[in-house]
Amino acid sequence: MFDGLTVGQYIPGNSLVHNLDPRTKILSMVFMIIGTTLAKGAGFVPVTGVLLLSVLLSGISPVFIWRGLKALWFVLLFTFILQALFTPGEPVYTLAFLTVTREGLLLGGQMLLRLTLLILASILLIMTTTPVNLTAGIEQLAHPLRRLGIPVHEMAMMMTIALRFVPALLEEAFTVIRAQQARGAGFSGARLEKKFYALISLMVPVFSGAFRRAEELSTAMEARCYRGGAGRTKMRQLHYNSRDYCVFVFSGATLVAAVLLR
């Protein structure tokens, strides 16, 4: 059930996307998210093309990404069905009191594409950036907020740890499922109602394991004298190069094209 999920995992590589400065990737992702949110009709073409090109240049198999997002397709399809059924317009198909409209299909298709692109942009950033670089990139981009008394380093660290806990929770859930299957619990081949009750039985051991991992992490950080961002130095300094400037300009041009073609 959770096998093959890759949300929150870093995939090692030496591709062009992997070697970009994390600040470049974060800003490019923000541009893609803004472009996807504002896009309509033909405006999706440049954003879709750039994200597919990024997947190709990252060296990560598209099949691997597709399989890793299988847990999110239920939400995407549910959103599409809601838009198709409850958007007023020209009826296309009617079953009892439910009516599918042409406008609903178009709006649902745009919403499905928009959510897919948003998820793809976010997961591509996580898969090609190490947690350390991601934290450093977020911290440096938010550096001006320090003047307002905002603990930038601590916020960046919490965001990165939260992302890294996703695969940890999935691993914990998969371990519990294997243990319960060994004791006769059924998670496959059963009716939907039985699967639902079986998933409820996972909640207590999974959250118990998550709290245990969080306590072990805090103990390890305290043992290494971690005291937040005050006075901390970095072994690897971030520097822009010509590649990053080209990608930054290209991402900005994609955002402009998405807005102009809507």
C-alpha cells in the first residue's frame, strides 16, 4: 500500500538540476507555482514544458515519479469529479440527480492539471536537493527577515525536518503493516470497509513510532550541542554561477509567458 512512495525523499544524482544552487531551485519552484496558479488555457503550455524538461534533465525516471505520487491521485481525481458535477453549464451526461457539464469538465481538467504541476514542482525540488542544502537555501533567502526578529534558521530547520519526516512516517507505516500482516491482518484483497478499519489500527503504532523518532532526533541534536542559528558557520558556502543565472532568467520568462498566454 505504501510501497514505492517517494514523497519527501532525496534521490542522489549528478545531473544539471542536482548541481544547481538550492536558492535557484527554490526561486524557480516559486515562479512555477505562481505561473501554474495564474495560468489558464494556453498558459499551461510553457509551465508544463519547463517542468517536463526539468524532469528529463534531473535524470530521475518519470515512471519513478509517477509511481511515487500514487497516494495523491485519489485527491486529484476527487477534485476533478467535484468540479465536473457541481459546476453549472451545458449538460453532457445526466444520471439521476447528478449532471456532468461541459464547463465542469473543462474546469476540472484545468484544476487537475494545475494541482499535478504544483505537486510535480514541489517534489522535484525535494528529490534533487539534500536537506542540508535545502535548509541553507531557505535560510539565506529569508535572511532579511532576521531584522524583524524572526528566527529564520529555526524556521528553515523545522520545515526541512518536517519534509524529511514524511518518508520516515511511510517507512514506519510499512513496518507496522508487515508486522500486522504476519499476525493475520488483511490489507489487500479485502473490502473497502475492512481496509478502512485496518488503516485505523495503524494510527496508534505509527504515531508512537513518529514520536519516538522525534525524541531520538532531539536527543542527537542536543548531544551535538545544537543551539540554533546564532553564531553557526557553514562548511559549504553557497555561490551563484552562470548556470544559476540562466535558469533564473529562464524561469522568470516562463512565468511571464504563462501570464501572457492565459
